[in-house]
Amino acid sequence: MTLDIAYLNRLREMEMQSLLPLFSPGARILEFGAGTGQQAKFLAEREFEIVAVDLPASTYAAERMFPILDYDGERLPLASRSVDVIFSSNVLEHVEDLPAILAEFRRVLRAGGICLHVLPTPAWRFWTFVTGLAQSLTTVLALPALLAAPPAGDSRAAIFRKQSRQVIGGLLPRAHGTDTNGIAELWSFSRLAWRHKFRRLGFDVIEERPLGLFYTGNLLLGPKLSDRLRYRLSGALGSAVRLYVLRPVPGDWRG
């Protein structure tokens, strides 16, 4: 499976359209884990003050379309009490030291500030399994033709190894985030699991809702599905992502 940045950016833009009313006019926003910067650019074009940070080794570093501050993975490069909103999209499930990151969020948030976190759901995890199996079958069916007429510069052995890896990758429930396997994510991506984590680490969930958009972690159908169909499918198959709106629990939180 090849990463399709244009397809990914389109999905993120659709999510941003539904989130836009939650950003107060004039708010100073931190985007944590900004990736390509496409979402930060979306907000900046709508006259928000946006600071975007990500790791220099991010998968999307070569595709940046907006100024992004490099982040060392420990301390955010911002002053204390300096932002009104912290936003992240499909990021927190990858964070190894969640307590440290949320402590940093508390540090940089101004009084009355909120966090908006978009996170994958168990539905996304399940349908990623299913489409992975379908993708493996498609790869197996295509293999004889590739071996019969290999592309220029590719040996039959190299093609077989590459296609075999794709087949195995679709069959195994590999973890997307920090869990040891993908099966565990059917729980860790649930709303109950995230609410528990946030509360334990000093944040109240003041609102949550699915964003009503269907997609998976595979590109079996990818851009072939229309926007309208993605919204309709989410009603039957589940939303790929869920929004959590957080506010720090008052006081000197120690966990």
C-alpha cells in the first residue's frame, strides 16, 4: 500500500469543515502533530493564529505545505499559558508517553482553554482489518500476471517478496498506534477507554461525537468513494473518527 497524501489531505479537509465552528474567532491555536500542515493551513486561511508542531522525523516531513516547528518529543516550543485551543488529528494514539504530553498541554493552555482531539474509532480498526483481508486477496490474484510479465527492472524474486509482504500485512492485525497488536485497539480506540485516560490524566471530556465520515486504514477503494457516500456509509458502518473536546480539571493536577 502506497501512502496517498492527496487522498489523506482530502479526508482531513472534510473533517476540518465539521470542526470549524468549534474554533472561537481570534483564538490562538496549537496543532499538535501537524503532519503536512494541511490542517494548519486550512485554519490560517480562515484568519486564525495557528502554531503547528511536529517531530522532525515525521512521515510527512517531506510533504509540508505550512511552516511547522520541530518538536523534540518532550517539551512543546511554546511559552506557558500561550494558546487558547490545542488541536490534534489522529495523533494521540501514537504517543508513547501520554501523561507527559497532556501535562505539556496543561502548561501551554490559557485559562478557559480547550483541547480538540480527533481519534480513530473501533469501527475504523474493524473495517481496516476487513479491507486488509480483501487487499491481500486482490494482491494474491494479481501475482501470477506480475510474475509472468514483471515490470522493467524488477526480478520475479523481488516481486514475489514484495507481494508476499503485502499479503501478510493484510492478514495480520498489526497495531496502528502504541498497542502491541491491532486486536487490542478494538478496546483502546473506544470512547470509554479514551474517557478513562483523559480523566485519569487531568482532563474532563465536555463533549464528544463521531464526525460521521467512513474510511479505513487501507486504500482498497480510497478516492473511488465519493464524499457523499462516505457520509452515508458512516451511518451504517460507523464513523472512522470521533471528536473529544477536553478541558483541564481545575487545580494543580498530579494524576
